[in-house]
Amino acid sequence: MWTIEVVAPAAAVPAVEAAIEPFCTAVASFEAFDRGPGCWLVTGYASEEPGQAELESRVALTASLEQGAVSLPAVRRLPETDWLAENRRSFRPVRAGRYLVLPKDAEDRPDDGTPPGPASVVIRLNAGPAFGSGTHQTTQGCLIALDRLARGRRPRRLLDLGTGSGILAIAAAKTWSCSVVATDIDPVAARTTLENAAENGVSAGITILAGPGFRPVSRMGRFDLVVANIQARPLVRLAEAMRRHAQPGAPVVLSGLLNRDAPHVQAAYRARGFAFADRIRIGDWTTLILFAPTGAS
């Protein structure tokens, strides 16, 4: 695994992200207070060593078009790490709304030491290489969104787009006993979801598919509820497909959004008729709850 790091002013961050994205499997940006006032650190993760000349050329072109100083990309190889062992060490119980997420062999107690109440939905996960143990704010935001939506109508078919460890698909299956389709671009995530669904006794209700975006479900019709915990740029690109795959008036949960990116994503969906319902902010991250247009075709 390789990392690409570029320091840029806030206004240039989206352009820098777009410049390095072709080299990366994932890109993240955070305000870097230690680099100076108004500086952001854009970090990309690549499975292969990027071509330095092409990378520098793309970032230099971006810098020439943007105001403010943009650094040259710094590329380094990450040391070999046993990520499975790391996940096991860092995985701690988490409560979000009615949900209590626990490592497979942990006692039924959240991180504050109190036992779950009678309304708690307990989800047990094997620590594995797939994203999503409930400890990240984006996953917690989705769980809180599901908790709020559970007070309303019951969905019959739910789509978990970018399922990771399967935590949200499992939460939905346990909450509503509905049919759940879970997809992820990473085959490892699909296998992890299968294992975790079995651990939680909901394998029969979850269909797990591997592939990008809506491609795995292109012929499966519309869904009564869609949860997509990915990133801002792919969510914007998927807005039109989301309109086609969500039932008219269906709730749609969008997460994986830095607070600064949420208005841009919300605007892209509003332009396609989605109505704003709720916003959940945890630290630097936002989860949006929208409703699909009632006149969707």
C-alpha cells in the first residue's frame, strides 16, 4: 500500500482530490492545523506505486489553476501491517441509537459499561479487513439514521450500497426482518458480510453482491430504503441512478461525508427532486436523510 499526500488551501482541496483520484483506491482530506492556517492535507491510498512524473504533472497543473500554494505530492510506501490484528485491537463496543455493536466474543456491554436496554439491537461482528466496525462517525451516523427511520414505516426491500463489514445490512435485517441487498465493490467485503450475517442469524434475509455502484442491482427494481455510506464524489455521481432505484418517496441515507462536502451532495440530490428530511453531524462528519422524489420515473 502506498500513500500520496498533498498540502493545499481549503479552496483547492476538491481539485487536488480529483487530480490524485485516478491513482488511488480511496482519498480523504482533513484540516491540517500543524501545516499552517487554512491548510488541508489530502491523502490518497494506492495499491500500486504511482508514476511520479505523471502524478507531479497532474498536481502541478491543478496548482497552476488554483489560488494559494499547493505542495508537490509526497509518495511513500506503508510498512507491512497485519490489519486483521490491528482491527481486533482497536475494535471496541459502540452504542448508536438502539444499536449496540460488539466484537464477536465481547460481553453485552457498551463502552460506557452499562448493559443494553430491552430495546437494544445487538450486532456482533468479527474483526476483519472490511470497513465498518461501528467506531467511525459515518457508520454511527447511519445507525442513528436507521434508528430514527425505524419509528416510521417498515420497508420491505432495503439496499445497503457499499456494505463494508455488513453492519448496516445486519442492523436493517434485525430491525425490520425485511429483504436486504448488500453490495460492495470489494469482494473481501462481500465475504466478510456473509460471515457476519451468519454470526447474527440473518443470512437468510440478506443477499450479498460484489460490484461497483448500482451495477449489481441494475435489474432488481426499486428499493423502499437505500443506505449508501461511501464518499461525496461517488455519491454525487450516483444521484441520477439513485433516483431510478429508490421507490418514490423512499428514504435515502447518505453518509461518508465531511461536513464541508454535505451541502454539495445535498444540492446534487435536490436537483433531482430529493427532499431533505434530516441531518446527523458527529464530529467532522455528516449523514443526510433524504426522501426520493414522489414523481420519479
